[in-house]
Amino acid sequence: MPKSKLKLEFKTPSFVDYFNVFEDEVLVDMAMNYPESLERMCSLISLDTQLEKERLKFKLKQFDYMA
């Protein structure tokens, strides 16, 4: 019986996915009045996405060694 390998794919959330949590008015207010905060939030979202990719890549590597 051939073993089938499980292939997991990580779909990176887009910025839209993150920002859909916020009301449009909140984002507009933040862009108009607190642009530095909005820029920082975008940086943190990018970092979070990158960390999630790395975590998944590491987890899949561990899975390969266990198989």
C-alpha cells in the first residue's frame, strides 16, 4: 500500500483579511489622524505573517523527520 504524503499549504492572510476586522471609519480615522500608528500596525501584521510562515515551515520539517 503506497503511503500518501499529506501536503499542507499555508495561505498567507492578506492585509484585507486583517483589516476586515475593523470598521472602515476606524481605519480612515487612523489614517487621517494617526498615520504612524497605522504604519506600525502594518509592520506588525507583516511580521506576524512572516512568523506564521516560518512556524509552519519548521513544523512541516519536523513532520518530515518523523515520517
